[in-house]
Amino acid sequence: MPLNWYKNIVSKARNYKNKIGALEDTVLDERQRIRDIFERNAYLEKEISVRTGELNQANKSLLTLKHIWSTMNSSEPLSEVLSTVVHGLSSELDYLYCVIFQTYETENSSILKVRASNKNEFGEKIQDILHNPIESLEIQLDNPQNIMNQALEAKEIKCVKSFKHIFAGSNPEIGSEELDHLDSLFANRLISILPIIVHEKPFGCLIAVSIRNELSDTERNFLSLFVDQIELAVTIAGLFEQIREQAITDALTGLYNRRHFDQCIISEVERATRLKQPFTLVTLDLDHLKFINDTYGHPAGDAAICHIGKILKQNARSVDIPARYGGEEFSVILPGIDVEGGKIAAERLRVAIETTPIEGVGKVTASIGISTFLTHTDSLSELFELADQALYKAKRNGRNQVQIASKEDQTDWQLLALDAFIDILTKQHVPVSSTIANELMQKLKTSPIQETDLSGFLSFVVESLAKTYDSVYQGGYTHQKIEIASQLAEAIDLPKTETEKLSLAILLHDLGNLMMPENILLKPGPLTEEEKRKFLEHPIITAREILKPIKSAAPIICMVENHCEHWDGTGYPGNLSGDDIPIGSRIISIVSAYYGMTSDRPHRKALSHEEAIRILGEGAGTSWDKNLVDLFIRIIQKQIEPV
């Protein structure tokens, strides 16, 4: 009995022990499970923290990239895009310092120079250490010791932890003490050097100093993405620059074009006025281009024009604005240059043009006129006018010379008109046939007309052209028109000076008609609407071309421009009516209408004097000024032999 009791006690104790052991195992298993959960949670928390950091970094990178894309799409200059890159890397992506080096070609070698850099505290410290802006440094591109050259050569990212590697082979050379200071500035920090390759050619390097000590794959990918954007930005900026250059550049010479020149001279006038500092305008004309074209062919003429462009570019300062103004005409703005300086610069151009022969053509020359803002005038339009006058004077005095502007007098403006007329014949600005132009030029060379007598000169021209088109115009018509117009002007007490301008306007009007293209002037049938438009515009174009350099001759041009206006406002070109039409234009309209109706034309016979008078009477008050028509009829009726 006692033995059974003992056995029971031992059995129960063993059972309790087994239960306690099982419970301990359960507790240990639960503790391990809890420990595993805790460790897993800790790992997940760490992973979440890392991924959150990477996500934040990615968001920052995307925002920075978006800013860069916006900058690129706004057609900002490349320097602005590159500045956006370095600013974004440092301020938004927590890089300590960033700088972009770009390759440049010098006369003897290729170099790397800073194009964009941070202006933060590290940028200031670097400048203090170097005692100069970092932009002043040059790195030889062929220096194998420089880490940037190694990255460009290998076309892969390089990483270093010593900032002085960036400056190996710099000019000016950096001393050892300064290099040690640069190293201590970013002690043990990771410095990434990323090559920028555009169209398979080295553009430069992006240098990024990180707050981290190692370059992770994620960071490497992001930095590579930024470099891709830089390469894209360089390409886009290059396209924008190419388009801009095409917009402001003359295709043949590579000089600035007239549009850009006109914009620049307006800015220069504003600057000169504000600073009270003169600038000089040089106008230049290639001599005898028509002879070159006729003798050697138009490619030779283009070569001569390119020759002038090359001379202008070679002799221009960085601030000068040389431009091809049109045809064989060139202009140069010389900022800050007074009259004497302008004369020296112009003479240098003239000598360079003359002493440099053109293959297949030989020596060419140029005539040059100069005027100086604030010395000769403070008006931009007058500045051009004075320069043109000086240019014409250079041509009149034998070409291949420089003339300085001077204020015109009453005789000079007539002389300028003569020069301008000869010039438009030579250059054929007005589309008269080359045969007629050559014949007329030959006649002018043997003409007895005094060069200062503009009316006599133009009368000679008109009569010469009238004889050329004998079937259309008869000699003496223009003189009769001037005589009648003068009597009409006297009847309304028009001043003598205005009567003289009226006579000249009639000469220019007839000259413009006589210089009409032959297919219009001699057309046997009615004119088309386009031909009528040209017929109306041609005298105006001729007057503008001849009197272009003379500001005081504007009223004469105005008379010719408005001679097709009608009293009731239905005329051309401005629909002027009544007394708004210049009195000279009203007189020209009546006189020209009468002689036009009473003259033979290829498509019709002349009307009788009576028919022409009847038509004028019917149009009085609608097409023409009624008072002037009545006066004209009384005057013409007194003529002994109406035509």
C-alpha cells in the first residue's frame, strides 16, 4: 500500500513536470514568436524608413527635373538651365556643392571652364581659398591627371573623396596650401564626377559633392538622369540658338541682318541718350557691283559681297554691330565712338577692302559715309539721312573714299537727288529694263546738264525716256504739264517754293511712269487689276527711291503718293477726301488726267480736247477739286494749241 502511494506521487510529479516542461516550451515558443515579430517589425520599420527616404528623394528629384524641364521649355538661355540644375541639386536634393564645367576651344588648345556653380556658403569659401572666382580657372582638356578628363575619356561616372583632384593642371596653378584647404572643406565626402556627352562629343562635367560617403545605385541612377537632362538641355539650347542666329543673321555674309540692326540701333540711341555718350553710324556701299555681275557673273558679285562681310567681321570689336542692310549696302554701329574715331575705323575698313583682292575678280572698292549721334544730330532718322548723304557725296567725288556727314543746304539736297537717281539706275532698284538703264546712263555721261540743276536734269531724263518710248509719249508733254500746273499754282497764290516742288513732283511722276516695266507700259490691251496697281504705285516707288536720302523732300514724295486720291474719298492709297488731299496732289491729278486723256496709248487713241474737258467737268466735285478744275479749264482754253 505504501509503495503504491509512492508510485502515485512520483507519477503525478512526473506529469506535473511534463506539463510544466510543455508550458515552458510553449512560453519559449511564444517568446520566440514575439521576438520574431518584433524583429520583423523593426526590419519593416527600417525598410519603410529607407523606402520613405528614397521616395522623398525621388519626389524631390522629380520636382527638380520638372523645374529643369520647365526652364528648357521656356527657351531660356543654356546658362539659365545649367544654373537651375546646380541650384536644384544643392537646395532640393541636399548636395553640399555642385558645379558644371564646359569645354571651350581656344586658339591653341581645348579647356574646361566653369559654366554654372552654386553661390552658397561653400561657393563663397572656395572663392576665398582660391582668392579668385572659380569661373576664372581653366583646366587643360588633355591633362590625364585631372579626374574630369578621365571621366570624359571613359564616358563614365568617377568618384573621389579629395576635392583637389578637380583642379589638377589648372591655370593659374593652385598652390599646395590652397589645395589642402579645398580638401579639408569636403573632408571624406563623396565627390561624383559625371561626364556630359552631347552628340558623341565632350561637353563638360557635372561635379556633385554629396553629404553621403558612398554612392548608392539609386543615387547613381538619379545623377545619371540629371546628366541626361543636361545633355537634352544643351541640344535644345543649341537649336534655339541656331534658330535665333538664323533670325538675326544674313545668310550670304554671316553679318547681322537689317531687322536685327534696326533693333540694335534703337537700343543704342536709348543708351547713348541716357549716358550722353556718342556712337557713330557707318554706311558702306560696294562700288560697281553691277559691273562685277555683268562682267564676271552673279557668283562673283556674291563673292564680292561676302568679301565685304568678312572684312567687316574681321575689323569689328565685340561691341560693334556690323550688318548687311540690303543688296550691296552695309552698315556698322560703333558704340562709344566719336567722329574722329569713326573716321579712323571707316578708313581702316576702306583700306582693308581695297587691298585684299578677290579671286577671279581682283580689287574691289567701297564708298563710305559716317554720321555721329549727339554730334551731328540727336534724331535717329536724321542720323540715317546724314550718313546716306555722306555716302552719296563719297560716290559723287569719285568713290573709294570716306566722307563725314554735314548739314545739308538747299543746293546739296538737289545734288543728292541726282546721285540717288543715278544710283537706282545703277542698282536697278526701280525695275526699268537693263537695256534702257544702260542707254540712259550713257546719255547722262555725255549730258550738258549742270549737276546742280535738278529740274533740268530730270527734264533731260524724262525727254530721253520719252524718245525711247516714242510710240507712247511725245517730247514736250512734261514741260507743258509743268507750265499749266505752274499757272494753276499761281492762280491760287501758291508760294514759289511750293510751285518749284510741284514742278519737281510732276517730273518724278512722269519719270516713274516712263520707267514702268515695258510689258505694262506698252501693253496693247486693257490692264489687269494687278497691272493697274503697279501702274499706280510705280511713280510713288520712283519718287521714294530718288528722294530717299533727303528728309526735306518729304512734301514732294507726299504729292506723288496722293495724286490718285479722289475729292469724294474713293481714291488711292489712303481714301483721303476734300482739303485733306495735299493741294499739289490735287493739281497733279487734274493735269495728269487731262494730258493722259489727250495722249495716244497702245490700247486706245487720244481723246479730243473737248472730250477731255467734258470728262473733267463731269468729275469735278467727285474725282477732282471743283474749284481747281474750273481754274484749269479756263487756263487750258487760253492755250494756243491744245494737245
